[in-house]
Amino acid sequence: MSGEGTPPLRGIVHLWSLDAPDTSELTAKTLTEAQRLGCGSVLHLLQAQIEQGKVAKLWLVTRNAVDVEQGQEALAVAQSPLWGMGKVIAMEHPQLHCARVDLDPKSDMGTNATSLFEEIRSGTQEDQVSLRDNVRYVARLVHYGRERAAGRLDVPREGPCQLQITTPGTLDNLVLAPVRRRSPTAGEVEIQVRASGLNFRDVLNALGMYPSDPGPLGSECAGEIVAIGEGVAGFRKGDSVIAMAPGSFSGYVTVDSAMIAPKPEGLDFEAAATIPVVFLTAYYALHRLANIKIGDRVLIHAAAGGVGQAAMQLARLAGAEVFATASPAKWKFLESLGVTHIMNSRTLDFAERIMEITRGQGVDIVLNSLTSEGFIEKSLSVLRNDGRFLEIAKVDVWKPEEVARSRPDVSYSLIDLAQEQPTSIRAMLGELMGLFETGGLKPLTHRTFPLVEAIGAFRHMQQARHIGKIILTPPLEADTEISTPIRSDCAYLITGGLGALGMTVARWMVDEGARHLVLAGRRGPSHEAQAVIARLKASGAEVLVIGVDVSDEAQVARLLEEIAEKMPPLAGVIHAAGVIDDGVLVQQDVARFDKVMAPKVAGGWILHTLTQDQPLDFFVCFSSMASLLGSPGQGNYAAANAFLDTLAEHRKNLGLPGLSIHWGAWAKVGLAAEMDSRQQKRLAAMGIEAIDPDRGTSVLAALVGQTEVARIGVCPMNWSRYLKQFPTVPGFLSESARCASPVADSMPIERRLAQATEEEYEDMLTAFLRDEFASALGMASARLDVQQPLNTMGLDSLMVVEMKNRMRSELDVEIPMAELVGGASVFDLVREIKTQLGTHAGIALPSPTNASTPISRGEMLARL
């Protein structure tokens, strides 16, 4: 390419990673081959480019290797190491401006080629870009601790507490209020709540949208009986039970004994709490009202939700044929349950599809929860003559006379369990518990939030991001921290467990209550490790030491077989195995890459595939800041850890536990401890401090049970010092740079606006609205494009109600619903609010390139 007359090379686009096998087809062998194809080819390309002095921009292209939105289809994990390697290329060879671009898995080749061409010729400085549905996402590092703390509720210092809403209208008005326990009267029991189920009724209650008096928040729980009133038979103190219990988002609840049932054997409290409301609702609707029978055809709307999943189990048990609707992102989950007739719950096309499948006959029963425009009409249209329409929605439902005018031949039932007598509830609970004990019914898929994170849990349901149930667990009395999911009756596996870092983690787990540990490593324990193991055993822990190469599938299979034979059930995995072989990329070779990637890439994948059918409480990968920020001389290590990061996201999207922690250097232990003092001083000079082991295990304790995100970086950082190495702040670190600045004033927004200068006013109002809408949408503030219509970012009617209420209370303005629903952006709302407030009204809006606007039109920030 250097012949006479050849134009200079301006850029190189690397596409070979697109040939990596799909995730569903991966084996440890094909995964290793894919790394040699992807990272190996980039390594050779880079070395040739540097050797020949070709200063040309480098684009590394993948497809579906980045988790832009939680819940997207199976990630292309085999392509992900390129993103870690690319960060190191950017640091070692900044003149190449190495950019990573992730293409849309749903677009065809031609569309992706056009999008890639547009990205290349745009001249942007962004170097981490993902393209999805004609939207361009760019990566930003955001402060996890600050965001998380902002959404946590304060726990009263003394006594039990209960979740309450101070003023209905916005979810931020949820509080944990102190309450007094109530002793049971005759016929009642008091339950210490261990887990409670969140229902859509609770969200409507908090937003002030429930059509009648909804009562206190929470309506079901699982826990232990701590007191019994007179006349209660069949229960004793200490019994584990499930209950229909108003006000159950609390530490204790007192309830009629007719509303409780023994907790099925073999279920933990979180799983048991998925049962009461949804299974009672589905059972009452299908059996008591619709008299479901063999051969019936049943349309179940929102089938991936709690009632939907319960109804599918009951319908199949009755011998009925199920037709299900759900959003497309949840179809694979329904397919995994064996559902064959799946349709879109976001459009009205389901009706035509049902009539096509049934050859014009339709269905016998509709279990409805969708009341948007056209859904009730279409659902009625697929009912056979004399069909049964069961309505479980609470808002925008039809009255019986409206249904009678449209379909006088069908029976119509508005379902409200609160109207049922306790004796009826008791009878149905008894019938259901029998089915759970025999295995005919199973608890639902669920996600657990601590009660102190109730705002996040309510928003998760409000945004319809969940599958199955959302469970809330109350804090222990006098304990405001989240307890770690370590149990004394389960086993825990630590790979790399015989190294200094593995020993540190083992000691922490035993201190947390673990009594059965499996420490796996390639080599036998050192003298120091043997001494630690002896102390662990002396403290009462059973410790099994097994030599294993985690990159060998047969060895890992034997390891898990031995655990199954000698230990209690495996409940958690910490994958800390790893090796380093540092060197700048121009001095690296494929063999050194293979050595470093084997325990992380092949080992991580093997552990995932061999444990994915086990009910683990956690699956934690020990990753590195190298794959988050890049680290000169560690291209192979950054690539290997980038795989673990994507693997954790992939597991989370599958509904499995998954967390990848980007650890900084641990002081005195771990691979980083092998650095000489000169290297450690260099990192400190850059603003990267070492992690004290005690502090590290304390952070691990706080993170191992969290369910919010799949990737978290942990490292003491001096951002001001760290950012000095860059001529300009990289876009990826712009939020970190902003957070290093003084914290914004915390006074009410009305007062801040009143005191603002003309130059400050609109920036302040724009930032306030951006933060509020980002909170409602469940995204980082910096990710929200203030020029993009809010309804294209997932703003639905419930969020509109909440934000309308919020703006009324905070700004004393009335924003029409039509404006919020009809495509207004944050900038549009700024104009409207300025007009209403009449303050500084003459100021021109900031342009899209103003420093107050962190991103350009069409760019949204992809949270890590």
C-alpha cells in the first residue's frame, strides 16, 4: 500500500471479530479460537502498522458485544475482549485514535454498513460507540455509589419500620417510617416479615392513581410467626408461612390467621413471597370464575409478569392451550418455558394472529391486563361465543355495561381479591399449597431488592422492566446495611482460592458465616495458605482444597461433581483465577495472550455453562480496572477481563446472578501486589491508589448481594490527578471530571432559580429537568439527551403522571399531559416552564454545542 501514486492510508477498519461464533454455539474450544481470530489479528495488525510507521485511525468493529440496555438479546460475548484491548491500544498509541464501534444485532448487513460508514466519516472524538435502532449511544463512566446512595431510604434508628408514601404522586415520596408492633387479637397471628412481593397495585397506590382506597403499601409476604392470638389452630410460633397481609412492606405484620398458609418445604422466603397474590389471583380467575377445563384456549396478556406466569402454570396444569403476549424482549424467556404461541403485547396484531392460528375459532378465556387504546376491543374480538373475559387491570377498564354493548354473549369479571372473604382465601391457599408440595406448581422468577431501595424497585416495575415478581426484603432491626447472601448451610466456590487474594476472600466469607468453602487453584497451597486454611477449619469451617485448571472443562466438571458429593448445595461462585504477563503490545505475541486469557475467558465460560442450571445466589467475577480504564502494558489482561465483564451482563440478561467487579490494585495481596515499588509509585502518581484489604472485603460485602448492575469499578481514585495525563478529558470520563468539581447547591429548585443570574437560569432549569426525568426513566442523568423527545426514551403514562406531579410540587407549574406524551423534549419543557414562571423569559436557549449540554442530538449515554 506504499507504492508510488498510492494515496496515504487514513484509516483501518477491523471486522474479523464479526465472524466469531454466536453465543448459543460457543464451546471453550471455539471461544479460544475466536480470541485468536479477534485479538490475535488485531495484535498482528497493530504491530505491522507501528513497524511500518502507518499513522492511520483504527476502528475495531463488533456486533452486539455491548450491553446498551439491560434485557437485550444474548450478547456476543466472544467479541467482547476486543473492547478491553482497544482501551490499551488507545493509551499506548494515542496517535491511532483507536475507536470501538458496536453494530446493531437487529439491523441487516446493508443498514449496519451504512451506519458504520456514517460513524467513520463523522470525525467524532467519541471512541466507544454503540448503534441501536437508529440511535447512537456513547459510553460514560458514572459514580455508582453516589447514584445508589441517593435512592436509598433512611432506616429509623430504633424499632421496626414500614414503607409509606408521605404524599401520593411521586415515588420519591416513599419513606421508611417507624411503627409500633401490634399484638395479635383472637384469630390473628403476628409475622416477622422476611420477604414481601411488590405488585402493580402498590405502584398505582404510590402514584395516587388507584381508583379506590388501596390501603397501606404491600399486600403479601413470607416470614415466621412470632406471636399467636387466642383460638388459632394449626400454627405455632416459629412456623414459616406465606400470607395475604396488607401493610406487609414492614418488619412485622399482624393478620387474620385465615389469610396464611404454611410455606412450602424447600422454598426460601424470597421464592415463597412470589406465591400469594399472583397465584391466588390466577387461581380465582381461571378456576372459580372461568371454570377452566381441558381443551380450553386461554389468551394471557403480559404473560411474562407475575400473574401471567402463574396463570400459564395453572392453565397448563388444567390441560388448556396457552396463547401469550409479552414485549419482544421477553419472548425468549417465554420460549424457555415452552410457550409456543407468543405475540406482541405492544401492538394490536395479536388478534389477527390468534384468529389465524385457531382458524377463525378464537379463544375461550381472556385474562386481560392491557387497557391501552384498542386492546380491550381486540381482546373481546378473539373470544368465542359465550367466552369468559377476566379483567385484572385497575385503571381504564371497561364497565360491565360497556362490555355488554360490545359482546352481550360473553361473561365479564372485574377481579379484586380484596373483596373475597377470608374463608375463601384460606380454601384457595390450601388447594394451591397442595399443588406446590407435589411439584405441580413452581415459584416465579423474581428479582430481589432491599426495602431501603424501594424507590428503585417501584421504578423497575413502573418501567415494566421486570420478568415475574419483584421481591422486597426488610432490614434487620438496628441494622441499616444490606446483609450479604452468605449462608451456613451452603457451599461456596472460590477459583484462584489458594492465592493471597483468594485467602483474603475466604477469611471474609467465613467471618460472614460461611461454613463450607471450596478453594480451587492450579497449584497446591503455599505454607502461608496452609496456615490460613488451618485457622479457617479451627473456626468451624469445612474447607475443601481441589487442584484444578479452570480452563479445562473436564477438570471443572469433576470439581463440581466432587462438590456435589462432599458438600451442601453450591450457592455462590467467586471467580478470582487469573495470571498476568505484562508487556506493551508491540512486544506481545499470541501465546502470551493465550496464557493470560485462558483462566479468565475459557475458565469464566466453563463455570457459567456448568453452573447456569444451579440456583446460585451470586456469581462474581474478579475483573480489573484495566478493562474499564485501560492500562498500558496490559493489553492481554484488559482483553481477558473485558470478557468477564460481558459475561456478567449476559448472565444478568438471562435472569441469572452475575456481577463483574473492576478491582483496582489490592495492597499486599493479589496479582497487583506482585508489582515492584516503582510501578506502585507510578500508579499513585497518576491518582490510582491501592485498596486496603479490609476495605476491599467491606466493599465486596456491600456489592455481592446487589442486583442493580452487572459491572462496578472499585478503586480509590484521585480524579483530578488522574485526568492530568490527558490533553483533553476523554468523553468516557467526562462525568468523573464533573463529579470531581464542587457539589451542586442542595436548596430547593424554586429558590435556586429565584437567586440565579440570567446567565445561570436556563442551564440550572435544564439540569434540574434532566435529572428528574432521568430518575423516572431509570438512567444516569448524563445519559439523557435533552433534545430528544421523551416519549422515544420509554416515558409512559405512569411516568408522565409522576413527572407532572413533581413539576407541580417543585416548580408550581402545570404541564399538559398531551405535551408530555406527545413528543416534548427537556428543551421544549424548559421553554414552557419559562413561559409559565415568567422569569428571565427573554434568555435564548443554549445551543446544542453549549457546554451545559453534555452530548449532541441523537446521542444517549450508555451506563456501565
